[in-house]
Amino acid sequence: MSETSATAISASGLRAQGVRLRHISENIANADTPGYRRKLVRFEPDRDFGRDTGTVRAGRTRHDRTELPQVYAPGHPMAGENGYYLGSNVDLVIEVADAREASRSYEANLKMFEQSRQMSASLLELIRR
């Protein structure tokens, strides 16, 4: 694997995890929004003319199709005549765990990017001598 492909792979991981973190933060922000469905992102291999490049990208955003909970709040403006409204299917414990995982993966990709860049700079220095 060449240095260029190592930086490209790390950069693609950074971009994909950035998208994942954005969706997680949107989920957390909307945890109490009635009718909100949790957003999910799946990573897909990036291809160049059908050839696997080794990089990754965030795929289409999907919505979690699990059932929305029924919340009993008769005074709520969205409550029906029975006093219930549809809540959000966001679980804050899962979102925080996903955020930690995505953050650690982002940091690992950043370290790999920095190491690859340092190796490239060292190689150029050796060639100049």
C-alpha cells in the first residue's frame, strides 16, 4: 500500500465518521421531538469504475423503522382524544455509545493520516540528502 492510498483511506474514514457523528448529534438533539425517527448511516466501499479503491463512504441516510412509542400526555397539543401521541425512537444510551465509538474511530483515522504524512515528509527528506 502506498502512502497516497494510506492517506486517502484515512481521509475517507474521517469523512464517513464525520457524517456518522453529525447524524448522532441530530438524533440526540431530537430525542424529545414527537414523531422523530432515529437516523442511521451505513458505510459502503467506494469504487472507481467498479474497482474497489479501499476507501469508504457514508451511504444513504436511513431512518430507524422501529415502532414509535406511545406517550401518554393528555395536555400535550399533539395528543389525540385518547391522550396519547407518538414519541421518538431515539435511545440516548445507544446514541452516546455510538458517539463514543465514532469519535474513537475518527481519532484513529486522524492518527493514521498524520503518521502517513510524517512518513512521507521523512521520505522526502531522505531523498533530498
